[in-house]
Amino acid sequence: MQVGLFLSSIEAIRNSFGDQSALNLDNIVDFGMILYTFVLGLEMDPYVILKSPSRHTILAYASLISTIALTTAITPWLPYGANDTNIITLTTTLSLTLSGTGSHVLTRLITDLKIGKSDIGKLAIMAGVHSDMMAMLILSIGFVFLPLARFSDARDVIKLVVKMALTLLLQVVVAAKLSPYFLDWVNNENPEGRPLKGSHFVLSMAFMAVICSCAAWFGYSPFLSSFMAGLFLPTEGRISKWAISKLNKLLSLLFYPLFCFWVGLSIEFTEFHASQPDTWERLFTLLLIVAVGKVVGTVIGGILLGFRWPELAAIGLLLMAKGHFQIYFVVHALRHGDLEMTTCISLVIVFFLSIVHTPFVVKHIIERARKLVPVQRMTLQCLDPTSELRILLCLHGPHNLPSSTNLMEISRGKPIPGLHVYVTDMVELTEKLATALDREEGTNNMVVTDRSVINTREQITEAFQSYVDENNAGITLSRSHVLSTFNGMAKDLIVLAEDLMVSLILLPFHKRLNADGTHDSGTPGFRYVNRKLLRNAPCSIGILVERGSGFAEKITKSSQCDVAIIFIGGKDDREALLFAGRVAWHPGVKLTVIRFLLDTSSENAPRRLYNRANIEEEEEEMKLDDESFTDFYEKYIAGGKVAYTEKHLANSSETYTTLKSLKGQHTLIIVGRGARENTILTLGLNDWKECPELGPVGDVLSGSGFECDSSILIIQQHRLKGQLDGLSDDFSIM
């Protein structure tokens, strides 16, 4: 908007527009506003008015009424210019523009600021839409009686009012009662997935155009006529959805930039009398009316519903937002001589100021939510025992199939509540694939038409589906894929994991296993994705490093797969232990827990284990480790389900030696990524650092110079970092 206003204020550009050019621009903007009000009405539900008031309607009514009342009480006492003579028209204009809410603008702001899924975000959006609808309805009905205030001939006025009222009523009846039959016929003849017939499309558009314009033929406002038509036309169906989608795109690309330029061209900022105190008195009073009216009304209405006032005040401040129609309305009033230039400019400035505070209000809402909402951690540790475990199982290609199906198999745990696995293909978006993308008909989704990608996805789907069909107890399978460049793949996986509410993401190692048991040089892009996910994943995460060939052999209930978990301590090891608890339930797995304990009596033990500053923190971690391990011991080890061995070690050198001794004993070794911080048992292992993202133990076991033929699963517990991490998008504070 600022760019359009700036360009139109340049003298050379203003002078280049003659009377005819300005008239053409006015006509274009008028037509664009007709489309805008039509879409605005089409996206609203007028029948909400007939239902019992809900929370958002009560807030909308309260904010609307309080703002109208405040405007009506204050407006007559404000200083106005010579052209602001008709106090009734002026008060009506200000009441309707200041009380309404720009629902399109408010929805976009709340969505972009990431609180659209929260209860307060949804409530603000719905209240804004209803407030916008009610203000437009009042204006639409009030326009019928406008001639009573403008004309003196009573007979002609009554005739005009009756004619407009009957025409508007006829338009509403046709749109609400007759149009559904016609549009349902068109929708049935053109089902989703098939091309829309040209003749039906033309008929539908002509039908909508006639309904929108019929009231305007008899003196009614074309903008309000299109709004009323859109309001009562059916919202559902292919034709209506097409109209909403295409018209919104047209408005965003062409109309809004042109509209902002037109506003600047219609306003003479040089006539804004900034040197006069009355001008600023009027400006700040109008701004105060909007703020106080919306906040007071929302707070009063919300308190009656039992809400807290800080959240209500925030909603009131959000409902201040004004949109394109409010700006158009005051400029339209200026063109018809109902407003003076200074008053019009003051209102445009007020409308702009009505949205600049929105980011700060949202920041306050999020800070309040952080205090009031319990932090949501998507981990195995926080998983409700009665809820199924959701896993995002990622693959690079068909070569990951054997190990991935085995990993899914041993992760199933008890049949009830079971396991839900979202098998996800990680596909790099290359220039070649970009040319093979095509838009899915009827949606904005892009689909891949490349035959190799399609065949790969089908191969993976068939393999997993056949596996689940054979071993279906307790496993629910879903398919998804992420098609992105390596730079954006981690972000897409994070969004997918959040949407699916998974507790664990399982990733393949970036290096591929060769036939001779060694790794290739790896794909740097996939390593970048893994490292980024380890830093920012919204849940716990595991990386599977394939070694040898044992884990590629199919695991069944009658097989004998040796799995070990190394427990040193720390939150990642505790998370790995919980995962091992699920593995222990599999009848084809022999699980062994190997606990590394510090041998303080050894002559090789260090004199000082920890820094004094970390002693309390370390003691708390050891306490949590003991509690977690005791619980695991009582559930699995004491009953003989799981084997257990202890290794008393003095330093990291002995840890390394012990890890080497595990060669050939296990098919899979599960470890925590971080181990316990400050422990002397892993301190020296950091010197290897071939793949530091795997943690000290995982890096050693997966290293190219380490003789180990066991596959390694490295697990990291969900980390909370930053002020807003852990706060779900759909948080609830109302």
C-alpha cells in the first residue's frame, strides 16, 4: 500500500493522468470492488444470524454495537470542514466504517503470524468475519433508505425506496432459493476430476453476473448488490469454489496494487492541514474511537462468556483491522462530496494504524500462552500409554526397504494401542523433476509426472503394503512424500511431522551401504537434512546407520534377531531405553541391555569427575537415569524378558575397548545420541568426529575405521529451544 501511495503522490505521475485516464482508473477500481464484495459475501454464511448466538457472534455484536454507539456519541462534537455538512450522513458513514472489520486482512495477518490454528486465533478470525458481515449487511439495508436523507420530494423518494427494497428482496430470494437448483445441476454435470464444460461455465458466470447486477439496474449500489448476491449464493460446489479461488487470485495479483495507487491518486495529501490542531484532534479521536470501541465491547461481551480480560483485550485490538472496502468507502464518500479531504485522509491514516500493532499483540498472546499452556513435548517419554505411537519413517529409495520394514516391525510394541507409521519418501527436487511437475486438476497441489519417481513410490508402497498385509497386527500404514530441494527438505519434514503429530522421526544415514559392507561417500544433501532436523525437529528423532547385512534379513515372530541397547545416561539414552521397551515385546527379538557404569574405585578413574558448578545438575540427571532404568528393570529385566549386563569402566578409553568387543554379537545396537553431558565415559570419544551429529558413541560405532558389523540406531529426545518451541500451533488459552 505504501508503494502505491508513494508513486501516486509523485507530481509527474499525477500530472500524467488526465481526466479521461482518471475516469478509466475509477471505472476499473469500481469493477474490482464489485468483484471484491462478491467474493467477500460468497465466503460468508448469512444463516449464522438465525442460529443461537455463539461465542464469536457475541464478541462480534458487542464490538460492533459499542463502536457504533461511541462513534454516534462523539462524531457530532468533532470539528469538521466546510464540506462535512450533513451530520446524519457523516455520522452514518463513520459509524459503519469504524465499526466494521476487514476480515480478509485480519485473516491474512493472523495466519501469517502463526496463530491461526489456536483457539484465540480462530475466535478472532470468526468474530472478524461476522463483524464484517454485519457491518456490510447494515450498510446494504441502510442504503435502501439513503434517499430519505438526500431528497426532498417525498413521493419520488418513497417510490425509489420501495423500488430498491423490492428489487433487493427479489435478488436475495433468487440467490438463496432458486440459484442452488441451477448450480447443483452444473456441479452434478461437472464432477470433480473432470474438465469443466465450457457451455456450463459460461452459463454459470452469466447467471452470477445477472444476480449481482439486477438490483443495481433500479438505482441500488452495485457494490452492495454484488455483496448481497454473493452472501446468499451457495458457497459449496465446484462453481462457487472456482469463483472464490480465481477471483481471489485476480484481486491479489492485479486489483490490490492498482487499488492502492488509485487511493493515492484520489487523495491530495497537500490538503491535509497538519498545521491546524483541529486536524490532529480529529485524527486521534477517530483512532481512539476504533480502539476503545472494539476493546471495550469485546471485553464486556467476553466477560459475560467467562473469558479472561487480557485475551479479550487482545482480540479487541485485532478486530480493529480495516480492509480494502473501508478505504474504498471513505474515498467514495470523498468523490461524492460527503467528506472533506482532511477528514478522508485522517480516516485512511487511521485504517493504516489499525493494523500496525498486530504483530505486537500476537507476540503478547504467544508470551501469555507460554505461561498458561503446558509445554507439549512430542517424545516417547511423554507418550500416553493408551495412545498409539506415531512414527514418520523416511526413505531415500528402494534400497532402504529391508532395513526400514525391519525397523517398523520391531517398533510395533503391544498390539494395543498399536503403531501408526507414516512412510515418507525423501525426493530431491532437481531441475529435471521441476519440469515434470504438473498441477492437479481442481486443486493447487503439484504432482510429479516423472515415471522413475512414480515407479519408485509404487515399489515402496507395494513393499510396505504387502508387509503389513502379512503382519497386520497393531500396525496402521499411511503414505506421504516430501519433494523439495535439500535446502527446504528439513523444513517440509518438520511441517509434516507437526501436522501428523508424530512422536518419532526415523531417518536413513546419508551414506549408502555397499555390497561389501562398507559405506559409499554419502550424499551431502541428505546429511545436511539430517543435521538440520536434529537441531529443529518437533519430536524425538532417530538415525539408522546400516552396517553388515544382518539387519537386512527379514525379521519375523519366529526369527532370532539380537538387539542391544547401550545405556550410559542422559535424556537421549532414556529415550532410547523407552524405544527398546517397545522392541522387547517382539517375540523374534532377543534384547540385551548393556549399562555402562563409572568405576570410581579403579586406579584409572579421574580424581575430579565434574566441575563443581555442574555437580547439582549431574546429580539430578543421575537420579532421573536411575528412576528410568529401575522402571525398565522391573518391567522387562526382572521377569527374564530382557537380558542385562553391566560394564564398570573408568574412562573413555575403556569405553572404546568395550565397544570394540561387541563386534559380531548383535544385529542392531541402539544408543542415545548425546549420552549424559560431562560424563568421563564419553569425553575422549569426541576426538573421532567423523560424523559428530551422531553423538560420541554413535560416531564411533558407525565410523569407517571401526570394525563393527552391527547396524546402529541413534536416538535423540525432542529438544526444546527458544522461547516458542514446544508451543503447539493449536494452543488453547481462552
